[in-house]
Amino acid sequence: MGLAGTREVPVFTPLTGGVSSDIWRVDLDRGPACIKRALAKLKVAADWRAPVGRNASEVAWIETANGIVRHSAPEILGHVSEAGLFAMPYYDPAEYKLWKEELREGRVDLDVAAEVGNRLGRIHAATAGDDEIAARFANDTIFYDIRLEPYLIAAAGAHADRAKALEALVAITGETKKVLVHGDVSPKNILVGPKGPMFLDAECAWYGDPAFDLAFCLNHFLLKCLWTPPAAPQFLEAFDRMNATYFAQVNWETPIELETRVARLLPGLFLARVDGKSPVEYLTDASDKERVRRVARALLADPVALLSDVRDAWREELGL
């Protein structure tokens, strides 16, 4: 990639946190960089495999997103498609805070939640109905392998009496082609820096249903009510703030049509983070898992059309 001189000896330090890629900090004469290489077999207990070509789609998503909203994704310093890797700057944790850790500590900045919704909505709006982008990100197989199967299909395997509802969500999500989807909008993949929130880890980039991105992120506000209970009211407020700024950008379909898909998909993803192939690591208490199952299963059996209905069902379960 031309990032190191011919006589330079880079120092590689492995970084932790991801399950789908190997990531290193690389110290160079020019300064530190970060190299990410996609793995064919993900680092989870279940046998979860995905094509390494997703690395090229991640680079393409980053470049597209930065062209729409500056500083919404990392800078690409170099890319070797055949090796399934790319380089980006190393973002100093002293200046760029991982949103997941901020939320873990109960520091719920509502302005950050609002800006995440705003930026995501702008990226979706700018790519809606774009045939060229749709062709570039026709990653149906990868998206199924990394998202729909390990989350919703796996959850269906654990809940036979909700399997039909979960399989219907897979069909609807997979068949809806409207915008460029990131596919992993999670607090663990968002850095909060001096120029606003920055989206990382777009390995699942796909031209499809915007409902997935929104539901995937909102899911974490619900789950973190059990991780950091004192901040639960603020997590639910962040849920509302992100919704408001996101839906302010929706112009490619009627907001209620999209909200209904999100409100029906969200319980499936909620259940999947307990009984899918990638359960959240911080829900270890059996009673907490049962609370998630209870609310998710009820909403799958009796779907709602509004996100406020999902929020209120969870609020009631929490006794707030």
C-alpha cells in the first residue's frame, strides 16, 4: 500500500474487540495506522463463516458515506482487495471515545444519539433509489450469511413457536431494496470524536432495507437498560432522540411504512441478541435473558406498528 518505506520495520500490535476481522495497530515512521483483515471464520463459539470479499464492500461503504457526510467514517489510507484488508488511521482513544464504553458508564449524551440518527438518515436518503449504488452493493449472500441467518434464523431455531414470524422478517428484510445499508450500526462500531460520530465496521454493507440499520442500533438502547440499569431512562430517551432525527431525513418512502417495518423487526433482533449466534456478552444473568425473551416473544406474536409501542412494552417490563 506504500505506507512504509523500503527500509522501515513497522511494529504490529494486535487489537481486540472484533469477531469478524483481525485488527492491528501499525506504528510507522509517518505515524500510527490501523490495518483490518476480514476472516473467513468468525471468532465466535458457533460455526459462523462469511466470504472475505466483504472487506472491499466495507471500503466502498466508507468512501460512499464520507462523500455524503464528511467525517462520518474513517479515512482509507490503502486497500488490497485480493488480501481482504485495508488501512485507516489509528484514532487515539484519548480523543475518540468508543460509544459503547460511554454508554456502559452511563454517560448517555443525547446529542450524540441525535447525530447518529441524523447521519444515518442522510446516508440512507442520499443513496435511496440509486441504481448504480444498488448494483455496487448487491451483497445479498453476504448479508444473509452475516446478518439474517446468524441473528433471525438462529433465533427461530431456538423458538419454534415464533419461527414463522422470524422467517417472515427475514423474507421482508431480504426482499426490500431501498437504500445503502451499513448492517452493523452498533455502539461498539461508533467512535465519538471532535467531528461527531464516526461509523466503523461496514463489513455487512448491502443495498437493501433501511429498517435493519435503525432497528439494529435501537436494539442496543433497549439491551443496555439491563447492562447499566441506573441509566435506563436516559437510554429510552436516546431511543426517541435517534428516531426523531433519523425520520426527519426519510423522504424515499412514507415514514409510517418504514417505522412499521422497524417496529416489527426490532423484537426479532432483540430476541436474537439472547438466542442467536452472536449474543451480547454482557447479558449473563438468566433472569435478564428471560425478560428479553418475554417482551420479544410477545411482540413477535402480536406485532405493533410504532416504535413507541416497542419502547413502552420494554419500559413496562422494566417498571419505569
